[in-house]
Amino acid sequence: MQQRRIGDARVGAIGLGAMPMSFDDGPDEEQSLRTLHAALDRDVTLIDTADAYTPSDQPLGHNELLIAKALVTYGQNTDHVLVATKGGHTRDGTHWGLNGRPEYLRKACEASLTRLGVDAIGLYQHHRPDPQVPYAETIGGLKDLLDAGLIQRAGISNASPDQIREAHDILGRGLVAVQNEFSPRFRSSAAELALCEELGLAFLPWSPLGGSREARKLGSAFAPFAEVGERHGISPQQTCLAWELAQSPVVVPIPGASRPESIIDSAAAPDVVLSPEDIARLDATEPG
């Protein structure tokens, strides 16, 4: 697979968002492991998770434990796989909360280290700004994790341009990635994407197909993507991902998947070459 950079690491241009494997109505463990192994078979080397990705009736860490088991049971060397996890969201059943205090991030990071079975997390991302905690204070906590060697690279998620600049000022080269929502139906992170290109940060679009539920309806909801895909003999989903890859060399989409077939299809997107006319047409498509 074509590769792209996240700091000093090189990863496949398409990553895997593992969250759908931990929905309340998600797949069983066997199917999840097959999905993760199918991703690895196709040179997907960025796997995105979070401690809060867990069914509502289970404790934090379900998704991280799945990924750790998949890597152990894969049967081949996985040292080159970058596991990106997050902290800063709390979870109590179906209720999601926020805690951006540095001491909470330290505790969450240490728990993720244990679940993933590693000495240092390859990419640790602050999940979402906490309005009750100054952003600089939260990012200072992320810097403490870097300085302590608990994480190798830092990222932020759901951040505004001002917050990206603030985090970049505090973390310097330790900040390597920004993960914001971006898809054909949600393009308001275009300014953040452009800033990442300016600063040399990877931009990881979450929900790049518009949401795992909506992805099943791409053929009707995103007609231009379906039409362009039909001309190329590919799925609307592949078309969406190819369009996002064409936005900038810093983009590394992380489509969610809970079935091997889904990630197999997504992993082929870097091979798609859209014409300038295709890209212009898709750029002009109205979100929604």
C-alpha cells in the first residue's frame, strides 16, 4: 500500500477505525479478529482506538483489548503497526463525559499501556477538549507523557485551528497528528486540514465515510461519489476515500469497519487514481 507519514513513522495511506467493533450491537470477537487480521493482510498499519470505545455494559478498554489480542494472534511480525489510542473521554454506560486534567490523562494512559501490553504507546491522542480545563493545561499533561516516555508521539482530536496552534506551540515536534471529522457530508474541518498541511502534521479524518451507519447508504445519499465510482468500477466508499487522499498528502483516513469485507474494500482506495475533473466535481458536491 502507498504510505504516508505520521511524524517519524510511515503508515499505510488508509488506516482502520476500530470503534465499530465495540458498539453495543457490534460483532462477536471472532469476527472482530478476522477484520483486524484482514486489515493487516492488506498493509493497513495504522489502527485507531480509544479507551472509551467499549460496549455500554462493559468497562473501559474493550476495543484496546481486542486490538492487543489481534496483534498477538496474527502470526506475523507486527512491530511496524502503529496503534493510536486516545484518552480524555470518560464513560459511564451510555453517558460520555470529559476529563482533560493532566492527572486523569496520566491515569488513562497508564491503563491503556496495560491493556495494549506495550511499554510506550505509538500515538496517544487527546480525545476532545474539556471546557472545564484550560486547553494549555491539558496539552501540558500530554507533554508530560511524552517527557516520561510513556508515549512516543502525541496527537489531538476534535480541535479547532487555534487549539492546533496552541498544542503545536507546547508540544513542538512531539505533536504529529490531528484527528477531526471530515467526510463528503462534513467538510467544516477544511481549515484544520489546511493548517495541518502548513505545520507538517498528519490529518486523520474520523468517520471519513460519513458515519458507519450512513456508509451503507452511500450509493443513494452520495450520488456523485457513486457515479464517479461506477465509472472507475469501484465502490462509492472507495471513491470517498480516494477523494480524501487527493485533498492533501497529509491525509490518512481511518474508515471504521466491523467486517473483513469493509476494510478490504477501503484498503484498495490508495490505488484509485481520480482525474482532475472527478476531483473538481466531488469538491463541488454540496455536503449533506
